[in-house]
Amino acid sequence: MSEALVSWFLEEKRDLPWRKTTDPYKIWVSEVMLQQTKVDTVIPYYERFVSKYPSLESLAEANEGELLKEWEGLGYYSRARNLQAGVKEVVEQYDSIIPNNRKEISKLRGVGPYTAGAVLSIAYGVPEHAVDGNVMRVLSRILLIKEDIAKPKTKKIFEDAVMSLMYEENPSAFNQGLMELGAIICTPKKPKCLLCPVREFCSAFYEGVQEELPVKTINKKTKLHKMKAIVIQRDDGKILLEKRPSKGLLANMWQFPMVELPTATHTVEEVVELDYGIEIQKGNELLSFKHVFSHLVWEVESFEAKLINEKKLSLNSQWYSIEEVNNQPMPIPVLKIWNAWKERKNIT
């Protein structure tokens, strides 16, 4: 099975930029970017990122605001901060050489079991497991594993399975082959079994239960937050932004003044005056939409407003020119609002 998988991967693998290098730093970057993000989305980000930060040292020394701006639109911004923190540890503690064993590489900030295994096997050719959702789906079908993959303890079963099947002559191609198979053939719904290079080894295919695996319980309630965001413009054309807290959701990103509903007995204008120290005259609605995070949903209404009076601006807020706003790192929902405002004002 392993030989068939590796042979198929080497012949049919997609042409992806991170597959043209064995530099452990660049592979680390690609693996972090690919977490919960589609390949087609990642490609341009990866290419820009490694062009701007071609080495561990360049990323370690990068300004966090500039780093977040490079990451803007990819989401899950803690990935970028953790990546930089881990890279700093390599530069400071390992003389800029990424460790080539699981024990040491796993100590780095943001490096979990999957990322460790991916970097070790792809960059260093070390026979180590790299188990993600794709791999668990593939192996649950091939080996007819019916344990619930939503349970953390189940992952050990799949890690052991990978190690027992490992193609030690080429661990990189083996692990990437499992990932590739899950991405383009052994998909969550309607797997393309007739095109599968390891179909003859697949127990689920022979039993006709491939679409019933993997077993995964869903026991997750998503919390809904109703938000109102306001693009406030001063007479001199400047726009008010506020910086989010340094910890938590979208840490250190910039946004327009944002109010979570309900606002008790106050209007949005009164809340803005209380929280931000300014009076505004609210204008027309800009955009209403939902934005889904991994654990919560924002239901956003956005408006434009003019400044009437500035009393005492809150500490985390600042007025920026339109060009300066464009240069600040903003999360996707805030970018949507900003783009809608610029479109209304005919600003490119």
C-alpha cells in the first residue's frame, strides 16, 4: 500500500510552491498557513511571505504590525504570532537551525504534533507521523477504523497506524501522499474511489462504507454575537480606528469602533460617546453580513458617520488618513466594511 501511495504521489502530485524546497523554515511557514485554509488561498500568501521574510532571522526581526498586514485575509492571526515566536526561539536558542527531532522541535511555540511531523519528514526525511483531518479520514477508510476522530485520544490510534505503514525510504512522499490523497481523492463527501491508487487495500471500499467514515461526533454550539461597526470620518478626512486587545480574538488587529448588542437603554451613538469619547452623527448603512469564526459568529451591521465633537479619545483609538488605514492590519470582517465604504466614496 505504501509503495503504491508513494508512486502515485511522485507522479501525480500538484505543483505547489512549497514542494519545490526542502528548507525547513519555508515548509514550516507553509504548514502553518495551510492549517484550516484552502491550498488555492494559501499560494499567493506563501509566495509573498517568503519573498518578504526569506529567512528565520528576517521573520524574527519583523515588526508585528507589518507581519499581521502580510497575514491579513488568511484569518486565525494567532498562527502568525505563534510562528514568529517559534522562529525567534530557533534564532535565539538553536543558532537559527530548526531542530531535526520531535522532542526539540515540539518545544517551539505553536508547533504541535502535526506540524512537527510534517517539517521533520518533508524537510529532514525523518520517518515521523503527521496526522491531520485528511490523514485520519484516509486511514479510517483504508483500515476501517471506527473510533470517533473528534475525541483527542483517538489521534494516537492514527499516529501509530502511520508509523506502522511508514515508507521509510521516502517519509516525505509518504506523508505528503496521505495528505494529497485526502485532499483530492479521498474527500469528505463522494470520494473518488475509482481513481484511488490504493483502492485495492481499502477495507471501507470493499465493505461499501467509505462514505460513513470517519466517525465524528459534532457537539459544538456556536455562539452568535450581534455587532454594529461604524466608519467615522473627521472633517479633515481622517478615519477613526481602534486597536483590539493584545490577547484574545483578533489580538492587536485594527477595527472601526464596534459595539456589541444589545446596548441596554443606550443608542449606538450614545455608546460610542461613552466608550470612545466622541459625538457622532450616524449616516447610512454600509453593509450587513455574517462572519463565521471557528467558535463563534459575528452578525455585523455597519454604518458610516460624521464626527460632531471630540471630547477625550479613548486610549486604543487613533485617527488615520485613508492611506494609513489601508496600511493597518485588519481582520476580514473589518476589511469588508472598509472596502464597502471606499466603494461608496469612489476611493480605490
